[in-house]
Amino acid sequence: MNSATVRNLLVRGMLAGLAAGVLALVVAYFLGEPNVDSAIGFEESHAHEHEVELVSRSLQSTAGLATGVLVYGVAFGGIAALAYCFALGRVGRFGPRATALLLSGAALLAVYVVPFLKYPANPPAVGDHDTIAKRTTLFFLMMLLGVLLAIAAVIAGKRLAPRLGTWYATVVAVLGFVTLIGLAYAFLPAINEVPADFPATLLWRFRLSTLALQITLWTGFGLLFGELAERLLNPRPVQASARAAMTVPQ
């Protein structure tokens, strides 16, 4: 793949990430923000001292939320586009659209679902401020393990395919991935800082809304980027009648 194609795919990936970010922003605003407001209300009702807000809640839930989600979408769209350039043609006989969807699904699993199942997102009023660095480090460590093990599973599946066949090689690779992730879950420390009186329903809704945001982001990206990549890599041939209509008589 030449540099011009890589550059065009990178630009399309960032645009697809931006568009997917808009979709995710809608989900975050209508599903996530009400739960954040409820969690903040719970925190304020149990706080002995009220901290002065440096940024108003209305600004956080509008411009702040939009900036964060859209920048996240563009950044990960660009990274995913570069990964797509490497994966295209190397993970199987998939076309541009199918490869984009496969890559998006793998990214959702490795980058978010794997660390989420071990260290799920928490709303305000949940978590100790003194352990935020530890929790952040563990989350990103789990994310890194998810990405590396997903890559290792793909490589193992391709190497086993000539001996076991595609189906059994895929099964073995997936089982190996799940087993190693399970071992990581078992050995990495657990963190449980949810207050005993925090509403379980609110916690559940908040975590589901964060998962819905990520699913929307990566599904939207896979569909949009797949279409853009398909049009770039497999342009539709110009019909004979269209060529004739555009021909200028000499």
C-alpha cells in the first residue's frame, strides 16, 4: 500500500471517527448525563463540605462533553485507520468493508470491553481520590494486555490454519485469548470502592450507558469507515454511457 493511499485512509478514518463521535455524543448526552446528574446529586447529599466548581456543570455536560467525545473519536479513528492499513489483506480474504467492521469489533473488545469487565466505569461519588492513579494504571494495563493478546490470537490463528483448518484454528485462538484474559483477571488486583448505600440501579445504568457509548462509537466508525475505504480502494467503474456523455467531440 503506497503512502498516498495510507494518507487518504488516515484522513477518512479521522472523518469517520468524527462522525461516529457525533453519534456517540447523542448517546452520551441522553443516556449518560442523566445518570451523572443523579450521581452528583447523591454525592452532594452525602458531602459535609461542598467544593467550589471551577467549571459549571452545564458547561461540562455540553461543550466539555462534546469536546471530549469528538476528540476521542477523531484520535481513535486515526489510530484505527493506520491499523486498518496494516490489517487489510493480512487477516483473511475480507473486502474493505468487512475488514473495517472486523477491526472495529476487535478494537471494541480489546480496547474497551476487556478492561471494562475487570475495571468498569464508575460515576461521580464512587471511588477514592487517593487511588485514582492506581485505578487508571490498572485500567490501561488491562487495555494493553487486551490489545497485545488480540494481536497474538490473530497471529496464532493464521499460523495454525494450514494445519488445523480455518475453523479449528479460530476456535483455538479464541480459547487461548479468553484463557489468558481470564488469568489476567484472576491475578490483577480487584478494586471495589462503591459505597454501601450507593443505588445499585444507578450504578448499573451508568455502566450500561458508557458501554452503549463505546458500542455506538465503534459500530458507527466501522460502518462509515468501511464505506469510505470501499469507495477509495474499489472505485466503481465508469459506465460506458457516462464516458460517452463526457467525451467532447474533436
